[in-house]
Amino acid sequence: MTTANRRPAKRSEPRERLLATASRLFYSEGIAGVGVDRIVTEGQVTLATFYRHFPSKEDLVIGYLEGVHDEIARRITDATTQTQGPESVRALGAQVLSELGQEGFRGCAFINAASEFEEPDSRVRQVVANHRQWYYDVVRRAFADAGHTTPGNAARHFVMLRDGAMTGGALDSPRIAKRTFNRGVEGLLRTRGLKPLDPTDDAEGPSDD
């Protein structure tokens, strides 16, 4: 994933400790409810150290989300390296299923962050949008490799199923969310050879009409 302002960060032990502390608190308690002072205290750094690494709380939020993205990308690579065709799609589905019902699970970090940053032009929302475009592209390639006649259409459905599973798994029953999501993925695979009702229904983006 790339963002307009992303550049390699100089790693240091205090910076990594700040990110680890913020990631834990932001995900478990929400971003707005966790202040810089608490992150500094629990991260065992000074306020000056915080601002040396992160000029603002928003920069820390972006660092947190970029870290989540990198972890998702790593898991997807591990899950799909030895797969091809329909099994690549199933491996992506299995990666989603592995997240549902984990201890402390609170849904998708990106959906949660977007709900707290309502301005669509904010830097945080741009990071969210970039991640979602990247994820859509990964899923689209998997459906294309599986021989789907409209991989973009299938990918949009998959992403929407994933969004619903993440939300339902956090608010309702993880077991039902897993079962429903898995059935949806298998249903999409069964449409691989079908001709689309609308031949234009394969646009190049997760939210295109």
C-alpha cells in the first residue's frame, strides 16, 4: 500500500514501543478516546520523544493503520503463496475467517478508523481508501486467476461480504458470521463461468458503479 505521505520511517525502540502501545489501545478502545498523554505514559517515553517521532496524533494513527496493513499483507502472502485458481480465493476467505472470533476482536481496524474520521479528504481516510483499493486489487487478481468471467464484480462482492463479516463478527455471533461469509465465498466461486447480466459490470474499483 502506498499513501501520499508514506515514506520509510527511521526505526527506533521508543518509536516501536509507541506504535505498539497505540495500536493496542486504538484497536481495543477506539482512537478518539485514547489521548497522547496516556500513550506516552504507557509507552514509557517522554512527550518530547513522542513528538520527535510523530508530529501529531494523526501521524500516529496513520502509523498504526500502516502497521495493520503490513500485517494483513504478510498474512495474505503466507496464505496464498502455495495456492492457485479457486484455492487462492478460498485462502483469502480463510484469512478473513481466522480473524473472526479471536480474543479481543473488535472488527476491521480500517472500518473502525473511518467511522471516527468522517472527513473524506482527511489523511486517515486516504490511508483507509488506499488499503481498501489494495485489498480489492488482491481479491480481483485471485478471482481472475480462478477464471471468473467478471473478477472485478466478484471482488466487490467479496469485499462487501468481508466488511459484513467483520462487523457482524464483532457485534453479533462470530460463528454465524464465519458460516455466512464462507457460504458467500463459495457462492461467488460457483458463478465463475456465468455470463454477467450487465457486460459493463466489472469496473476497476471496489466502489465503482
